[in-house]
Amino acid sequence: MIITRRTLIGGSLALAASGCIPPDQSPVGRLAAQLRLIEAAELDSAGGTLGADIFEPSSGMAVGINADRRFGHASSFKLSLAALLLQRHAAGAINADKRVTWGERDMLEHAPFTRERIGTGATLRELAEATQTTSDNPAANILLRELGGPAALTAFWRSLGDEASRLDRYEPEMNLVPEGEFRDTTTPAAMARTVAKIVHGDALPEAERAQLRQWMIDTQTGLRRVRAGLPADWVAGDKTGTSGLVGTTSSFIDIGFVEPTKGRAPVTFAAYYRARGSGEAVSASAERVLMRVGRVIREFVERDKSIPFHNMFRQI
């Protein structure tokens, strides 16, 4: 039986709750418990399910909650879509500076870039930037069509070793992801590692990786989510997603990277909060949840690494 760090964390907490062994008092064990407390703290307001994974590529260490549970992408898939364009451009498979045009029939709600450029068009690179930084929905659909559709993005994830993430539909239908749906979903553990390969790995050549990283930093939609819980002098970039199209359920997502100061190791993260209900109060609650995940990321980065992660399973 192969036991991962994530399995140990979840197993330790479960056994501790049953009274079999004391709670895991290691730094990572305490952080896993904090994530569960964040989820529990919102039960009296919006309620819902938190899925999160915080991953340190240099060590392979991770901490999470519901990290292998499926959640819808909402607009967070657009980060990988922009990465796919840059990867194909670098490989000579497509010209990112190719100009395309669109019309009124392509328009959807939330089109800050494509509405202004209707009739004049833009390059695929400009569409990718707008897709990432402003989450422009028509830009995402146009770019996705040019790259081969949802199956092409799913194939990109598979090429990175991500066997969980999948895209099946275009905007806005891909937001229709009730609990139990497999289409247009991922898991926090899978996506945190995919982000690591895109931002810190070899999925993209250096120039394209730097461009995408800057687009993530320039993205403003996540300033009140995970990034709100991080120190102001840390470098961070992300891509958010928000969906309220499934009955009385809303989804709030934030995925990205964190590069701390003082020579500490960078981390990537993927956080998903599925809330019951919708409206301003639910949105405020969800932002509070994701901000608190940011605080856990800070503690994860600043943990005392001289205390080893230990196996809590023992004879009773």
C-alpha cells in the first residue's frame, strides 16, 4: 500500500477524531486541522465545502482538505488555456500573433475585452492575455476553438501528468457542474501540481513561462481571495473562477503560485469553495474562506522545517 503525505494527513486527522491517537501536532498536521476549521467556521453562514491543496514543488510536501474531491473549474481553466497557446506557439504548432475576428453572435456576458474589439479583432496572444487577466468569456471560447476545443485542453493536462482535470464544454455551459458531476471538473491536488508544472516546471519554455507568470501577477480578480491573506511583499499570481449557475449553489475558486521573500521555497495552490446559496453575503463569506486559506499558505511557507513530517500511525 502506497501512503502519500496527503493520505497521512487525512488519516491522522480522521483517527485523531475517533479518539484512537492524539491529533498530529507536527506543523503540517496543525495546518491540515486549520483548513478543516476554516470550512467548519462558515457552516453558520453560507455553509459549504472547501477543497484545497498547498504544494511545495521543491520538497513535494503538501497539505490540503478534500484534495482529491472533484470541483468545477468555472473560469479557472483559462490559466491552462493561456498556457496551452504559449506552449504551442513555442513549439511552432500555431502562431500566437495570428489575428482573428469575431462578431455579435460570439458575445457572452462578461466581455470587457472582446466587446471593445468586436469588428477589429485581436491576436491569439491578446485573447490569451484577456482570458487570463480579465476572464473575458468570449475570448476564452474563441481561443479554445482555435486550439482544438475542450478535448485539446484535456489532452494538454494529460501531457503534464494530470489525470484528473478535464474540460468538456464551452462557456457558459461548462459552469453547470452540480455536485457529483464529472464533466468540466478537477481536483485541488491535481490542479496544484499542474500549476506547479506550468509556472515552475518545464511545461513552457522560459520566455513563455515568464509571460504567463506576469499575466497571473497582473490579474486583479483574486486580490480579495487567497492573495488577501498573504504578506504584501510576497510575489503571487493567480486565476479565479466564480459560478452561481447551479440552482442554489455557488462556486468560488482561486488557483496560483506564491513566491515568498527571504529565500523561502515557492508554493502553488488550488482552492475551491462550494457554497450553499448565492448573493452578496455568500460572496463575502467565500472571499473570507479563501483569504484564510492564504493565511494557511503563509504558515505553511514559514513552518519550522527542522521538525520532520512523521508517520502518526502506530500500534494502539
